[in-house]
Amino acid sequence: MITARHLTKVFRTYKKTEGLLGAVKGLFHRQYESTNAVDDVSFTIEEGEFVGFLGPNGAGKTTVLKILSGLLNPTSGEADVLGFTPWHRRPEMKRQFSLLMGQKNSLWWDLPARESLELNRAIYGIGLAEFKQIVGTLTELLDCADKMNVMVRELSLGERMKMELIAALLHRPRVLFLDEPTIGLDVVSQQRVREFLRTYNAEHRITTMLTSHYMQDIESLCPRVILIDHGRLFFDGPLEQVIEKYASNKILSIDFGAPAGVACEDCGRVLERTATTVRLEVPRAEVAETCRTILGRHTVKDLSVEDVPIEDIVRQLFSREKPA
């Protein structure tokens, strides 16, 4: 459904010298800086897959989505979406995909949501009976039927996002690009959107690429993740493999059952301590030996070994200067 082959996008920006003299010089001899927003990115996504596309701000995620949706031309490389080259902008392709950006409005601000959807119906040539059936199903899944006649500008952020989702799915696309769909939403609205996307993907096998800074979105929706940083792809695979490949430590939670002044600093990095418990971060290779040491020294009521939270692993990966 989606194939990217050695995609590269270089942005060339004018570098202005300070002062009046610099402005005058710029009229005749300009200096430019080149930024590789996307650098030789390749991947393939099959029909029905729900893929998380992760990276820090400025990593190139949105640029890739804009290239795949035809909004940007790449500097080099090839892409195929639904059998089309996206930047050729063929009408046949436009009718089969949607791009939803959480920080951009696609609905008319001063119209009720229903009228914006009616406009989309006319654009896509959807019959009235089919339109009513689609909107009825989507509003029921999203629990927002009572907001259809409210001006978009008067909707809460969560309610507006539900309407944006309906607009994006009105023409039953086969490919869906989601760029931060839950940004700024409260916990309840985030959960409602996640449940809807999971249900819709399962029922319609819509191929979905999701970018999000909320790891709860990725963990609950995306069996597969693609990690990108500095424009370069450096991981593509199952989410659990991120832990196996990049998590060098594990967490030991030890419950001593009773107050005990236990010193565990020599066993690992103490993350949390109470009167009766200690949480340690320990290198993976030393977990067994550390457990034996603690059990040999102290009376232990309970001991558990956990992986480092995926959110912490991804944060550490993106805090590096360059990807591996």
C-alpha cells in the first residue's frame, strides 16, 4: 500500500547577514543553508497495518507524511501510495487517502460541522443515503451526534477532533495519515479517539501511519514502529523489539515487608525508596547476579523484574546527538 525508496528532502533557506550592509549585500550575493529534513528514508507498509512513526520535533516525520500525501515533492527518491506517485496528485489517489493534522483545521470555522461534511460529500460525490449511513456510524462510534449542528469554533478541542476524524474518513479512504491527532486533548478524549481508531482499523483494514508524542497512543495502537531522527530512519520493526534492542537496563522492585534501613546503592541506581521498598535500575546482564546478592543479604518479601518503560527508552534514544 505504501512504499518509500531512498526518499530525501533538502530545504534551502536564505541566510541573511545582520545590519543594513548585510541586507544590501543580500540583494546581489545571497548565502543559503541546506537542511536535510529527510535523508535516504526507505520502508514498506502493507494493507491494514497500523504503524507508529516516531521522532523528536524536527526529525522529519511531518515532511515524510507530506511527501507521501503529495503536498511536497522530494529532492530525490521514489514513493508509491496505492499504486500512484503521490506528488503527481492524481484525482484517483486523492479519493483513496486522507491526511489529518492535529494542529490544522480542515472544517469551516464558522459553520456547523454538518455543513462542512455536506461540502465534503459534494466534493467526493457521495450519495445522500451513503453519506447519512457513514456519518451515522462514525458519530455513534465517536459519541458526538449531538454536536453535529454546533458551530465548529464553539466545539471543545476534543469534540472538534472527532469531527475532523469524521471528515477524514467520510469518503472511506484506504490509507490514513495521522499527524498528532490527540495533541492537546484531555485523557478521556485521547482514550475515546484511540478506541475509535483501533475499532475502525480492525473493521475496515485501513492502512494507517500515526505520528504522536504520546507513547500511550503508540503502545495501544501500533504493533510496528518506525523511528526517525535527524531525517534518518534508524529502526523499523515490532514495538517490543525497541526494548530488546535499545534497553540496556532493567528495573528491580524489591519489597522487604518491614521497615529496614537497607543500602542498595552498590547494586544499581536507586530510582525510588520508601521505608519498606526499593526500586533499582540495573544493567540487563547483571540482573541475575544482583538478585542473588540482594536475596543473600536481606529478607525479601517480594521481588520483581521489569523492563524500562518504552517511553523512557524512546526519550533516551532521541536525546542523543545523532541516531545510531
